[in-house]
Amino acid sequence: MANQRRLADNVAHFEAGHAGVPRKGAALLQGIAICGRCGRRMSMRYTGPNADYPVYCCRSDRDQEGSALCQEVRALAVDALVQRVVLDALLPDQIEIALAAASQLEQDSRQLERQWALRVERARYEAERARRQYDAAREPSRGALT
């Protein structure tokens, strides 16, 4: 069910609220940048002598209606801002909280593993006990046949 939801979300259908799948490339938001004017997905264009300067382009109006580009934004400036926002969110106290939460999750996981190990051990014991009882019940009948 989760896979079907993910596949549905990967379809680039903006009107239905599907963002689509991120794309491979040098820009940080490649494949997931949304135009601030029209709300459609922005594509990438690389400029410069070696095509090493990414630019986010909203070509939807041009591609669908034949009009001018909606907008273009240099990716380096946008990516730098996104990096700053993310790093600001990761202040030392936030990192400590995240590490504490990860430690708690690890402890919970170990406790669950121990509980399952005990259940398996108990099931093995019960199976061995049942086998011994079965064997003990069969022993007297063997002697009666011979």
C-alpha cells in the first residue's frame, strides 16, 4: 500500500498535488523545485562554458501556450539559501534532541529484539516439551506390541 502511494506521488501531476520524483543533477532542488508564480514544476537548464551553472526554469507557459518563460532563477543562489535554512534548523540543541531520540529508538529496538528472542526461546522449549511428551506416550505402546 505504501509503495502504491509512493508511485502515485511520483507522477508529476501538480493539479492533484503530486510533486513527482526528484531528479539527478548538480542542483539541490532539481526535480522538486516548484515555481512561485504558477505553482508548476521547474526544470533545469545548465549555462556557462562547461554547462556547470544550473538555472531553474519554469517553461510550462512556453511549452503549453507558446508564450514567454514564466521565470528563471539561478540555482546557486537558491541552493545557498536552502542550505542556510537547513543548517540553521540544525542548531546544536536540535542535534542533541535528534541524537537523544535516535538513542531512545535504538534502546526500544533492542528491547523489542530481546522480547522476540524470549518468545522464540519459549516456543522452542514448548516444542521440545511436546516432542518429549509425544515420545513418552509412544514408548509404552511400543513395548506392548513386541
